[in-house]
Amino acid sequence: MRKEGQIRIPSGCAISGIINKDGRRTDGGAIAKSIAVMHDRSNGLGGGFAGYGIYPEYKDFYAFHVFYTDAQAKQESESFLEAHFDIINLSKIPTKKIPEITDEPLIWRYFVAPLPTKLNDSQLDEAEYTLRCVFAMNTRLKGVYVFSSGKNMGVFKAVGFPEDVARFYKLDEYSGYSWVAHGRYPTNTPGWWGGAHPFAILDFSVVHNGEISSYDANRRFIEMFGYKCSLQTDTEVITYIWDYLVRRKGLTLNETAEVIAAPFWEKINAMEAEDRERLTYLRTTYPSLLITGPFSIIVGFNGGLLALNDRLKLRSMVVGEKDKTVYIASEECAIREIEMSLDRVWAPVGGEAVIVTLDEEEKK
């Protein structure tokens, strides 16, 4: 009989997300309970979380979470940071020693702002400047991986089951208005700390269940614009596509979803003229950013969450609502575990983006 971990489960991996539209901040305990229910969808080779609104006292600064292999890597990284940013605060990220999480790297956190002189000389806006510095650190500095770089948000990930990762990072000591989580079952790529989900760049974070058959085409296109896919898993490219289309090209969240999970041509051709023209433009302008293969994803961003299936809905995803809180998960049981009495629960159709944002007064 084959043992756990020796059987390939193509539909494996679990995703979960929670957002309080009224901006109410809750600790990481609920999202940890939600993802733990789906324990059997992962195999201990990766778990992780992203929380939004968790650093209100530093909300105007970029929060860099960094893995280091050794002290030399840390020294080189900090020299780079000091040359490009004002370092407002730095510290080890608090962790709890538990037997389930082993071989941890050095894990540090930095709150930074671009140096005005460097930013001015670069002729870039601060987001683009910061993104390019992150890629420089991750590709040029040996033993350095910046795995989170947004404002008022942070990613926490490791090799392990997600419920153990939550205990390791003491997520119940953080409070945020939205959370996303992932339990990994890698099938084609290695399980390692950098390859755990969420993947993040600036304020975007992505958790993903599935496999991307279009990865090579997507990667070749996005790397023409300065993005570097170096983390040995297909999910990384999804994160960069969101940043490229939304931040750089100015597409809306819904338009971006219509690029990566575009309807089939026969469906587009049957639409009313306005929708047909819009979708034809998106499909012909960004054909290399269509993502094919089975997937369900949750995209976190400052002020909201987005959930999306592939256009054939080859991976499960359920959404539930209770008052001002929206829940998203691979399985309904992961929602019911933390909220039994739902006002509404449904499964989005393939290619239908579910976009949830903070109430307008909370965005101010």
C-alpha cells in the first residue's frame, strides 16, 4: 500500500479567504481554522497566509519580509536596502519553535521608504522603483528572497501544513480586515520555503489551486517587461500578470480577470456589441496572458479580495456571505467551520470574477 505523500492528487491544494467589508480587523485564528479543515488537500510541503491591514502603525511604508540562508546574505541585503531606502524599522519576524516546522531560514522584516534622491534619479514612481529593487535583491543577491513587499500587508509562509505555519508565525497575534491562506500539494515543482504560497509583489498576493499549462507562454511574455520568474512554481507568474495589467496597464480587476480567464471565441461572438468589442480587444491585445489549465485563485490586494476559476471550472471554489463578511474556500466545509449560519452560499461559474472590496467609507 502506498503511503501519504506517495500518491499524486491532481486536484490537491486548498485555498481560503476572508474579508470584512466594514474594515473590522480580526486575528489570524479564523483563517487558520478554515484552512486546517482541508488538511488532506495538502501534504506538508507548503503552507502560507497573507493578511491585509496588519501594520496600521506603518501603513505608509513598504513592509519587506525576507528569507536569508545565512548571516552573509543578510549583511549584503541590508547594505542594498540602506543604499536604496530609508529603513524605518527592522526586526526578526516573531516565530514559535514547533517540531512540525524545521530547517527555517533567517526571517526578517523591514519597513522602508524609497530614498528621495534615488527615487528622483530613477525617474520612476515609488511602486515601480520598489518592484525593481525587489527583483534586484531576489535575482542578484545570493541567499536572499524578499517574499512580501506591500504596504500594510504581509505574507507568512513555510514548508509545513498551513495550520502549523499559522502557529509558527503566531498569526493569532496579528489583526487584519482580510486574510488569504493556502495549503500546498506540489505536483510538478519542489516543496521549499520560497515556493510556498501566497506569492506576492507589492500589494498583490495570490493563492492558487491547480496547474497552469500555459505557464511557459505566460512567463516569456511577462519577463519581457522586467519580471523574473525564478521561484520554481507556476503560480508566481499569475502574481506578476496581475501587477502588470492592473498597476502598469491600468486595467480594472474585472478586465484583468477577462484577460486571464477569457471566454471562448464562440461565446464572445454571440455577445451584444459593446461586450463583444471589449472582450475582442482584450483577447487580441493580451493573448499571451490567457491562463489555460485548471485553476482556482484568490487574489489579495489593498482594500479587497478577488476570486476566480478557470473558464471551464475545473477546480472547486465556494463563496459564502454573512452580514459584512465574505468567505471564499475550495470547500464549503472550510467556510462552515468558522461561520455555520450564512446569509448566502454559492459556487461561481467558470471565468466569473467575484470581487469584494471594503465599504467606501472604510477606503478613505
